[in-house]
Amino acid sequence: MARICQITGKRPVRGRIIHRKGKSKKSGGIGTHVTKTTKRTFRPNLQRIRVRRPNGSTKRMLVSVKAIKAGLVEKVV
């Protein structure tokens, strides 16, 4: 199953971790230099919850926490 929010459509995005070495110019050094970059994935904070649908039925869905906090879904306890 793909890690995609079924309400907002949030999905994992690719990025990089940038490693820097050296002392910054602000601190009296000659500046920092990039020594290595590695790829990484930023994953959305998804929760598997029971959601009440508009027609009254309930369904388990993968929903991002941002959608839950914003009140876009009605959580069934």
C-alpha cells in the first residue's frame, strides 16, 4: 500500500542530507564546505484511523495528522 494520505494527497518526497565541515565565517573561520550529500525520503505522518464518511458509514483510512488536526475528517472512537 502506498504511503499517501487519502484526504489531502500528501505523499513521500525526496530530498538530501547535506554534510558541512569547517568553521563558519561568522565565528571567525574561513567558511563551511559541503563534504557529502546523501539522498533521503521525507515521509508524511500518516495514521490508520476509522473515519465516519458523509453517508454515515465508517471506513479505515490512512490520514495525515495535519488533516486530523484541521478537522477535515471525523474520527470514530
